[in-house]
Amino acid sequence: MNNGTFTGRIGRDAEHRVTPSGKDVVNFSLAVDERRGGEKSTLWVSCAIWGERGEKLAQYLTKGAVVSVSGPVRVESYTSKSGEAASKLCCMVNDISLHGGNRDDQAPSKPAPKAAPRAAQDDDPFDDDIAF
């Protein structure tokens, strides 16, 4: 069974998009800190939430917020802007828990205004219609 669970801080505000087939998807990055032998390292996880649930949660998924996510995990390979081969860890979020906090450790007084979703690009790795 392929399922990962991660807890960390959101690295950038969530981005809501709509695929060409009309499905909603919300993407955000999650910084998961680790300490081993006194050294700190950060694992970055690209997260995607599909459907209406993601659309409704997007306003709360802001930079610095602490969340826990779980779902199927995969490693995707791509070519970086500099032309080098690279890879990233991706999680298709099935479950999410909001733990609050942001970079100022205070909840925002009002949610940010909801921006209109933009069309998803055809080369988006999360642009398939497979439900997990």
C-alpha cells in the first residue's frame, strides 16, 4: 500500500486551478523539517488536493500554516530550468489536518479574497483525471 503522512509548514500560498476537463485542483508545497544528530534538513513535498474540498480549503492553505497531509506518494522526474535532470516528491492528498499558525504564529484576521481559478497547463503532472 502506497501512503505517506507528512506534517510541516506550507512554503507558498496554495494555488487553485481548473483542468481543461473542468476539475478543480489545489497545489501547495510543504516543508517537512528533520533533525538528525543535531543537523536540520528540510524535505519539500509537492501536494495536490482534487475537487471541491481543495477549492474550499485553498483560502486556509497559506504560507507558514502548519498542516498534516496523507495520501499516495510518488517521485516525479523533470528537467530543471537550467537543463539538469531533477525529481520531486509528490503527495495526492486524501486527508488533511489544519494545525493553524502562519509565519507570524497568528491566524490571519480575514481570509484572503478568493482569486478566480486559472486554467491548468497541459504539462501539469497533476493534470490527470484519475481519482485516488
